[in-house]
Amino acid sequence: MSPKTMAKPAKKTAKPTQPAAPRVLNLVQAVNEALDVAMGADERVMVLGEDVGRNGGVFRATEGLWKKYGDARVVDTPLAEIGILGSSIGLAIDGMRPVAEIQFDGFLPSVFDQVVCHLGRIRSRSRGKLSVPLVLRAPHGGLIHAPEHHSESPEAYFCHTPGIKVVIPSTPYDAKGLLLAAIEDPDPVMFFEPKLLYRAATGEVPAGRYTVEIGKARVVQEGKDLTLITWGAMTVTCQKAAEKLASEDGASIEILDLRTLSPLDLEAILASVGKTGRCVIAHEAPNTGSWAAELSALIAERGLLRLLAPVRRVGGWDIRMPLFRLEQYYIPDADRVVMAARKALRF
Amino acid sequence: MPLKTVASLDVQRLEILSPDGTADEALMPKVDKDLLLKMYRLMSQIRAFDERAIMLQRQGRLGTYPMITGEEATQCVPPLCLKPADWCVPTYRGGGVYFARGMRMRHALLYWAGDDRGTHFPEGNNDMIFSIPVGTHLTQVAGLAWGEKLKKKGGVALTYCGDGTSSKGDLHEALTFAGQFKLPAICIIENNGWAISVPRRRQAASETLAQKAWGYGVRGLQVDGNDCLAVYKAVSEAVARARKGEGPTLIECETYRMSHHTTADDATRYRDAKEVEAWKKRDPISRMRKFLEKRRLWDDKKEKALAAETQKWIEGEIKAYEETPAPNPLNMFADNYAHAPWSLIEQRAELEEVLKFKGGAKILMELPPTEGRFP
């Protein structure tokens, strides 16, 4: 019996329609709404994790869902991350659509065996017979004065792992559209949510179902002198840096918010860097072995002759994330992006 | 053939001090007057500290802080069964444990204020910084105990985990090692009823957490975690057995988290106030006070004197914490390796450039001196 026939029949999902009138939501409300829309449309969608039920999640991402959909579909699990991800893999193989939450980025490493050895491999190891259509959600990044191990940027570990997709929105619109796309995706999706932007990022979000295609970057602003490639909360930092570079240096900066880290939107990256000839990649993780390193390699391999300056990476230092009194010196700020951009512009 | 019983569980619970302060004399551990008073002092002082720390956080003078209130007996008493050279590894909710081990609370405040200089323990103690991703320390503690066993000097390792953490695989592996290698280890499950919003009954379907020990050939028992005398008796006996080479013990201390998970949490969203009220009657401190008063070891005058002394002590710790100069940002590069590689030398220099970019050439002279070892 194929997993599909074992699953409960899904309620007919409404065909994509014109999105309804937008309202202003913040990023965590957009995540919440995506979960609500997905659960309302498809009985197979379930939410599980620590404190996601009655408490509505420590960031309130699942607020109201437990009351609306009940204990069986919004599950407060025991405190066991391997249990959360491992059982989600089983549920997904069996035809459910689990959306698992790992409460903080710093708690993700404990699920690594499941991620590296299983999550992305089950489709190929079963020669296409089984699949793992689950979403693993986790907050991402620092600068909220959180305790130790609550401000990490572990995306490179996941991007390095074959068979899974990695997504990180920076606007409420993208958060909702990408999460709905992730839940509908036939493969596992690691969905990072920049916690600095949970409440700080607000924007218009249409009601109802719409999706943002996984694998497509977003041009935040167009420019001709230099491309800032970024993702997550660093997108906002890059906007500040671009303003400074425009006003103080008269530089025209293009910003590319990747939105999906794996698979990369190679076309958008090469188009932008090909146009500007200069590129700075800004992110929160330590540079060495980071996803910025992969981007830099790709640009060098495929766009070298269009470059006017070496690609520069601005990231965290190659040390552990310090406690929060020093986090603003660890995670790049607009000044560090400006410094790197100037080096590229004056090369 | 009829089924045979091949193993059976006999999970015992130890209680000595009833909430009205009466002790079961038959079960009394060997404790002298000074030790009894020390238990009471530690518990009273750490509660007063806890209350002030919460206020500091609410006033914006401290970061996210995990409350201790209600769990003083489980936290302050077990360290009294150890020698300084024994290993002690609490959880993040371990302020009372560290305090009983002699940590200066100015350092605890620094840590929760996001300052790496807060992980400062008394010289000569084998204390370890807790792990914030819960449970990951448990197998390490098995290793600490293993090392002590190999040294053959009678050293032991004591650790804690919460009722939530008891659901994690880490405890399974730690107990497997502890039982298999008969390690001198004591693990206290500080069952305070709640893992953030998830109650104990949703963690495991088993009647007790203590009975997990049986799966690994480890001795286990449940203790009233709000009863200092029971906690003392259970832990001191477990430590004595470990020292003699008789192996590990898992002790479930049943206590109660009287407050929120941390200052970032709001327990009223998910917890019935009646449950909290019921636990107030089982408070570890007032119970011990009644016991001491019955024995004429304590009275209102002594209580007043202790309160005054505690306030003075807390003010001193807060002052020392708040007068600690801001850390030099360059500190973060220190002590990452015994010998820093070229990359860190280069990146530290880059941070100096960043600081100059922000604050001008003079800035490096104006920063407080760097601390730690580099390169």
C-alpha cells in the first residue's frame, strides 16, 4: 500500500484564487496565518513541538491553533527534539503533513542525526517510493538579547545536507507565502524564521491562501554599482547600509534577499552580479564554511569574467556566538556591510 | 508454561518532614545543628535573591532570568553532600545549586545580563557551566564520573535535569553508561511539574520518573523535593554508595516551579492558579522554619537578623554586578583555542578596524582592558 492511500483523505484544497485584500501583519502573525490556512484546507497538516499547543509557542507562532484544531492536530510533545523530528519523518512517510517546531535554533543540533542521515535521503533510498513532505520550523539568528544558544544561525549545516530545501523569509508576505509553499512541497523543507523580525517586520499580507515559489530570490531594491546578497534579518541591515552608501558615497546598491537558501536562485544571483560586477554577501553565521562561502564559490565559478572586484563576505566571526552584551559586535551591522562594500567599490 | 516474573519494580518515596514541620524521627539523617541552620539560611537567602533578580529583570537591569522559587530544597541541599573536588553540574535553573557550592551571585547576575564573565566559579571547586540546550550535559557527567572512578580517589559527580529533560534520549544514554560501567554518579531529576507549559503528566506515561532507573541497572528513588531532610538523606546516601564503588543513583525530587519558566514566560496562560496555591502549603522554607522552631533552633529574632543580613548581602552583590565595567568587545576572541589560529588573529584585527570606524582612532585606548588569553 502506498503511503498516499494510507493517509486520511485530504479536504479538497481550494484552487488558488486572487488573494483577498491585504492587511498589515507582522512576521510571526504571518507564520501563524499560514499554519491556520494550511490546517483549515488540509486535514493531514498537523503542528507538533514543545509548547506549541496551549501556550501557542514561545513566540506565539501557533497562537490560537490548539483551540481551533484540538489536541490531535496541535500537539504539545514531550521535551525531546529527536522525538519531534523522527516522529515527524514517520508521520510524513505515512501520509500526514507534519509541521514540526524546534523551539530555538540552538536546540537544532540535537536532531542532526535525523537531518543528515535520514530526512533528505529517504526518497532516494526508497528509490522514489517514499517521501518526507514535512516542514521543520525554527527561529533563526540573534540580536534579541536572548540567553546563550538562542541566537544561532545554523543554516549552512542544513544547506550542506542533500535532499532538503532551506527557506528563510524576511517579510511577513514572504513568510506566509513561503510557509504555505513549504507545507505543500513534496520534499522536506527547513523553514527558518528570523526572530529579530518576528515583530519588527510588518507589511501587507493578503488573507487566504497564496504561495511564494521556493527557489526564487527577491530583488529588494535595484542598483547598478554593487550587489548585496543576503537573507533573513540581515536583509534589513543591508537596506540601512545601502542608504548610507547612497547618501555618503553616491553608490547605487542592488539588494538580493535570497529567501530560499537551497536550492539557490542561481539565475537571479548571476543576473545581478553580472549587472553590477561587485558583490558583498552579508549574513549572521561564521564565515568559514558558511553558505556565503558556497555563494562566493558559485559566483567565482560562473561569473568570474563579469566581476570588477573580489566577492566579499561579511559574517559572524569564526568563534561561538558570545552572550548578548557583545552580540552587536559579533553579528554584522550596517557599518560592517558599508566597510566591505567600500572595499569592493574602491577595488 | 506459566509466565514467570523475572524483574519487578519497587519504587520508594522518601518523606521525612511533614508540611507542619514534624519530622519522622526514625528516618532522620545524621545532621548536626549547624548543617540544619545552613540549609535554612541557603534556602532563605536564595529565595530573597530570586525575588530581587526578577525585579531587576522587570526594571530592565537584567536579561531573561530563570526563577528558582519553590525549588530551594532540591537545589541548595544536594551540594552540601559533596566535597569541593566532586563534580557538580546543575541545569540553567541552578542558581540555588551554585549558591550552595559557594558561587558569588554577582557572577550569576553577570551571566544572566549576557556577560560571558559570569561563568566564574570558586577556585578549587569542580563546577561546570550548565547547558542551555537541555540534557546534553548528562552523558558528559557520565564521563566525569568515569574519570573519577579511574582515579580511584573516591570522587563522585552529581548532576541535575528537569522533568522535561527526562524525556530526552540523553538521559537514556547517560543512565546506560552509568549503569553499565557502575559509575560514581548521582542524577537528580528536579521534577518541578512543568517544562515551560507542558505538565509532568505529558512527559511520560510512567507513574514516576524515578522508575526510569530500573531500565539501566541504576538504583532509583523518589523524594519529596520540598523536604530538605529527605533530600539530604537520599543524596548523602547515594553519594556514600558512589564513593564506595556501589554505583549510580537516580533520584527524582518532586518539587514545584512556583513562578514562570523564565521572566520571558507567562505561566498564567497555561496553568491553573489553584495548583500553585496548593503547592504553597508544601513550601520547603516555611516547612523547615517550623521544624527549626520546634527544636528551638530558630525564632523571630533570628529570622529578622537573617533578613537584614540577606538584604545587605544582596545589595552588595547587585552593586558589584552593576559596577562591573562593560566588557571589551575584543574579549570574545580570547580562550577559543589554546593557541588562536591565523584566522582569529586576522578577524580580531578586523574588529579593531570596525571599532575605529565607529568610534574614531582613540576608541581602542578608551575601551576597558581586554580579558582572557589571546592568541
